Amino acid sequence: MQAMSGASESTLGQPVTLRSLIPAVFLPATLYGFGQGAAAPLIALTARELGASLFVSGLVVTLLGFGQILGNLPAGRLVGVIGERSALLAATGLAVLAAIGCALAPNLWLLGLAVLLAGSANSVWNLARQTYLTEVVPLRLRARAMSTLGGVVRIGAFAGPLVGAGALLLGSRGGYWVQVVAVAVAGTIILVLPDVDRHSRARNGGRVRPLRMFRDHRRLFATLGTSALFVGAIRASRQAVVPLWGNHLGLDPAVISLIFGLSGALDMLLFYPAGRVMDLYGRRFVAVPSMLVLGLSYLLLPLTDGAVGLLAVAALMGIGNGLGSGIMMTLGADMAPPNARPAFLSAWRLCVDTGASLGPLLIGVGSVVSLAASVASMGVVGLLASAGLGRWIVEPDRADPEPPTPPQRAT
């Protein structure tokens, strides 16, 4: 079976370009990320409002990532059975209900359930978009498409809290209603506008169970999959270590927020150049230096003793993270077997998301003993990720429209 991802024409007879993906793919993704950004800062505050301690509030926040982990494998099954577009619409509906649940939750239990459902909706939404791009985008544009998808979500998530803060005029939970509107508009666009390829479906992989991917490709997941877990850990930990170290230095919260925002801005600026380099020169040219820069920045962070030093290291972190924009989605698309893409990608995303959940948790636990040591240890994880990606990445053959397919059985 010929891989759809290698085709340069859609079934509508028009070439698939990044521009053609803007209305039905990148615009809804931006709105979805915008909604996430508007609501995310409120989860801990809502938990506190409902009487939770600081520790319990932190646990409620972690339910978002836990829901995403729980939803990854069922998402692969769902996308495989009903197709990407139908799965997107289902995930959009679930995300709207989850946001309404957060806005109206009268107690911690219902808030926690709504946050858990929001994470599950995110897993379906992200997998469906990644599967769709893998199906329809030609190999020569794949990395740019994936990095752009990741980039526009980051832009939305960056802008969301700004509008969410304004929505506090509607009450302490106003940001959730911003999310409801943004996600609903994203879903409406998906419903109204046709995809670039109307006939793209992942249903040919509907009978393949995602858990089977770990068995059939156990060598791949034991090597490159472990590196992906490390990548998820170090990238997600960045959101915790900068505020924690700033607090450790006694900096004003407004200064810490400004430093973190500038780091995020640098991150967003690099998504398209990162994708272009991957498409032109290969995945290693981005993956290895990205993790190397991130790892080194973590090792440098404990050496800072003021706002200027923290700003410099946070900027380095933003550059390192931005260099790797879309790399995990691109690698997953490269390796996914054409007859089981949703199942494989859901297993792949499980590796990344598990690392993303474990990273900040390890930082938090390690900080009880020594924050500096826990930050430095995550820097070592970054160096290990860089080495692993350099060793195990399989570059796609640009002369062959088929993506490289991992061996069916470990040897």
C-alpha cells in the first residue's frame, strides 16, 4: 500500500502546501491552543477557591497531563475507527464540556473530573491532527507542517492567558468561558471547512490495537522511544524550573513572569526555521542540538544568582526548546507504519507525554532535598536525550515516497 504521506497531490487534484493547510488545520489549532492557554492558569486557583491545599491544588493540575496519558491509547483506537475529522469533532465537544465543567464545578471532585476529561480531549485532538498531517502532507514538507502545527498551538497558548486575565472581569472563572468560545469556534471551522484532502482517513488502521505497537516495535520503543520520553521530561520541566529557581533567588513574581514570557517568545519564533532545517538537512540537525542546548541550560541554571543570569539561561532554554519544535511529531510520522498510523502514533505520544508528566514531578520531589541538584540532573537527562536521538534516529529516504518503517519484530 502506497503511503499517502508521500503524495504531493491531494485527492482534490490540488497540491498540498502549508498555505492550503491554514484554514482547516492551523487556524483551528491556534484557537484550540488559545483556549487551553486561557484556562490553564486558573485550574490551581479554582482548586484553591474550592478549599484545596497547595498540595492538593498541584495534584488537580497534574490531572490534565494524567488525562492526556490515559487518553493516548484509546485515542489511537478512536482515530483509527472513525477517522481524523470525526475524532476531532468528538474531542472538540468533549473539550467544551470539560471547560464548562471547570467553570461550574461546585466541588473538587467535579473539578478534578473535568480537568481529567480535558486532558483526554487534548490527547484525541492532538493525535487526530498529527495523523491527518502524516497522511496528506508530502514528505518534503512534513517537518515544516509538524513544526508549524506545534508552533501555532504555542502561539495560541501564549496569547490565551492575556485574554484570560481580561476575562477575570466576568468572575474568577472567566478564562474557562474564553476556552469554551475558542474551542467551539475551532470545532465550527473544522465542521464547516473541508480538509485539504476530503478522503483522508486513518480507518485502515482501526483494527490495530495501540498496545500491539509496543510489542511489534519493542526495539524501536526501547531505544528511540526512551529518548522520546527523555525529551518529554526535559521540555516539560522547563515550565517548572524557571519559576522555582526565580523564587529560590527571591525575585519578584512579576519579574519571574516576565523572564518566563520572554523565554516563551524566543521559543515561538523558531518553529518554522526548525521545520525547514529538518526538511532540508535531516532530523538530526535539529534534534541533537536542541536537546544539547536544553541540557546545557539546565546545568547552567544553578550557577545563576540574579535576574540577569536567570534571564540569560531562560533565553537559552527558549532557543533550545524552539529548535526542537515539531521534532517528536515529525519522528513519529516518519516511523509510523502506513497501515497502522493512528495506533503507532498513539503509542509514540504516550512515551512523550509520560516523560512530560514525570519531568516536573521529579523536579518537585527532588527540590525537597536540593533544587539545584534536581535541576542539574534534568540537564543530564537532556544530554542523554541528545545522544540517544543522534544514535537512533532513522532519516527518511527522500528518494522514496514511503516513510521508513520500523521492523515488525525485534531481532
